[in-house]
Amino acid sequence: MNYKETLTYKDISEIPQLLKNFELNIKGKELAKYKEVFLLGRGSSGNATLFAKYVWETYCGVISNIVHPFSIFNLKKKMDFKNKILFSFSQSGRSFDIVKCSKIIKDMGAKLVAVTNEKDIVKNDLAKISDWHILLSNSKEIPVAATKSFILQLWAVMKISNLLGAEFNEKKFSKTVENIKCVIENFEKIYSKFGWDAVLKSQIVGFVGRGPFNAIAEDSALKFREMARIHSLGYSAAEFLHGPVGAYTSKDLVIILSRDKKLTEDLILVKNKLNEKKINYIVLPAFSTDYPFNALDMDVFIKLVAVKLAVLKGLNPDNPKGLSKVTYTV
């Protein structure tokens, strides 16, 4: 099988046009009053909420709290969510625990914004109970691993940022679309510059990034696990140095995700520690200079790497064994 024949590759190839088509159907005046928000999601959607936390707190000055459903499901005392807003991310809109948790929080007074990729409201339980529904696209995602829907979630976060007080120039949005298109078209050329064969020989693969790139590290590791069955983990730079680095050996590989050509101080510390322990690593610099938009370029590239590696291993990245598109958890 050629990786370009997979449904996952087809989905990734659609991303530039889907970003162009995206329309944010919520007005700034409806969000401007909120200086504190709550975020909910699982899996890739959970990683998108981490991205939102970094961006909204840094560029909007909006406190962004990530909700853990366990606490909500096991409340001993009711909490007050009046005049609060909850953004619930779910690709399908049918994740049972996300819908249930969202309803409980809404019943405690919160306004609810559903961020999904399911246009059929009949099938979209989350959208049904929401005050606003942000539809990511009209293009259904069939493969198990979230690729285009994840990028669209990040794109929605960036668009919402301007409603919450950020001042991202619209030219950066259009430039990002072109950058992603360039990464897709030149994937093989970029791929050949790095020693990706080392991934297949490694026992553990770690992804390290900071800020918004931490969210990319987390989701990259998830996609390597889902599509290529590679034991992989994502970390922030500080988190990695606070213990996990001690478990890595010369049989493992660490991929450092950098926002610039030049490593920041904390990523230099990671690199130095890896050199000290003789652990293999790859430094993957951003493909463009528009931070934090360049986190999206990086994510698309790594998703393509995961697809290619899966096929090289004889696996079907579209339908990983033992996984399903909608996961039932409580």
C-alpha cells in the first residue's frame, strides 16, 4: 500500500481548502465579556483544549481552565457556573462522557459552546444541548485517528482568539493555509532531511515541545501510537526534565519540536541532557516563522510522518486494530 492511497492522507490533503472554507458562526460581542473560560475534551480534542489554554491565556489574557470529567461526575457539592462559558471539543459530538459532563456543567449555569465536525444535528448530541455550535467543516472524517478535525480545532481556537482579545493579523491566517499546503506538497523532500528510520528502531519515542508546541507534542505522540503502533509520549520541556528523561536510554528517540530555527533556552537544556545521556534525538524546527500559527504546519507534517511510518510497518493507518472512531468512556 502507498500511504498516499490511504483515507487519512486524503483527509490531510483536504486541510488547506477546509481552512479556507471555515466560518466562525459566533460573534465577538457574545464572547468579549468572558475573562475566564472552561475547556473540555478527550484524546485529540483534549490536546486541542491544551493548545487553546496556551494561546488564550498568552494572547487574550483569558484564564482557561481544563475540566476533568471525573470531578464533575463525582461532585459532592454543586458548583456555580453562572456567567461562565464552557467550550466542549468533540470531533463527532457523540462522545458520551463529553456530552454528559457538558450537560452537568450547563445545568449548573454555564453557557455551552460545542466545537464539532458533525453537521447532522440529529447525530450530534453535543450540539443539541449547546447554546452555540461551531461546525468545523462539512467534510466527514472516517479514519479513526483525528487529523483534519484536529487541525480545524486548532484553527477554530486561533479564530476565536481574536474574539477574546488577541490581535492576530488576517494575513497570518491566509499565510498559514499556504504554509500547510507547502508542507503537504513537499512532504517527501522535507521527510528525507531527517533520520526517521530511527523511529522504527526505537523502543520509545518522545516528543518534546513548549507552549502551543506542547499540545502538538502530545497529539503527535497519540498519532504515532494510534496509526503506527509506536510507543510514544508527549511532554513539555519542563515536564520532560522533571523525571521522564531519566527513563530514556540509547535505545530510544526524542523528537524536539522547536518554534524557531534556534532552540529556546529550555529546549537547549533538553538537548544537553540528551547528549549527556547519549540518547538519540531529532531537532525538528518550525517550517515558518509565524508563531504560534507555525504549530499547525508542524502538526500536519508529523501526521504525514505517522501515516508513512504506519504503511512502512505494514499497518493500515485508517483503521487501527482495537480502536474506534467514537470511544465510550464515563
